[in-house]
Amino acid sequence: MGTGIIWGILLVLIGFGLIIKVVFNVDFPLLKILFALFIIYLGFKLLFGSFNMDFRMKGNANDVIFAESYFSDIDDREEYNIIFGKGVFDLREYALKPGKNKLKINTVFAGTKIILSKNMPVKIKAEAAFGNSRMPDGSNTGFGSTYYTSDNFNEEIDHLIIYTDVVFGGVDIVVK
């Protein structure tokens, strides 16, 4: 199952609505009613979970839409998108490659939690617009940019650089 079932149902309802309107001359605001039902559906989806449907975009394991995902095995994908959902990134076991390692996480109308190891040399740049980015040292921003650098960060050794962008959502970065 997937989003195809939603679009299928909407098209069937539009078809039935047009038949009723033409055959029985009943005038009702079909598109407004369908739009309202779709909004109600999204509300229930956000409140009660996924209804056992996978709304993640097929082919992009690093995009989460209307779902929750837990990422612990981060590979060569450098950019992740969390939209209308929740993403947890457990980077405590992240294996640094030689040199600079980059990770970009975009959060839109969603929540993201990033868990880092105490021993991970990391530098973070977080940008927020009508959202909240909270750093491990307690600093945060709701609009603009904030930065964090771990105590053991050194440009000369292998390190991780994280860029986060959040719009109407929240990013919480913790060190364990």
C-alpha cells in the first residue's frame, strides 16, 4: 500500500461526484468536501500514526515523509530530509572516514533528534526559520543560525560536520 490508494480513492470519489452532479442535478462543492476529507485524514494520520501504510518516498531511503524513522547505519548518503514526521539519528557508532565527513539534515514541519557520542569530534551549524534547533551545550535558535563545536574537535584529525536546516519544526542534538 502507499499513497496510490489515497489518490485512487480521491479519483473514484471525484468520478462519483461528477456522475451524481450530472445525472441527478445535485449541486454540492465536491472539491471542497474532498479537500476537507483529505485534511481530516492527515490530521488522524499525524495523531495516531501510519495506519500501517508506508508514506516514505520509494527509492529514497533517506527521505521520511509522514512517517517515523530511526537511522543508526549512516552510509555514504550525505543528505536526509524529514518532512511531516520524526527522524532519530543515532550517530554514536558512526565510523569516521579519513578527513572531513559531512552530514546534512533538513527538517520541515517535523522533529529530528541527533544522538552523538562524547568522543565524536563534531562541528554543527544549525539554521532555523520559525523552528527550534537545540545544541548539546544548551544553546538554541528559533530564527537564524547557531553553532556548536565539541571540545575534542580538531581540523587536523578525522571529524564530522553536521548541517541542519529546520522550518516549522525542531531539531534536538544530544551527546551521550
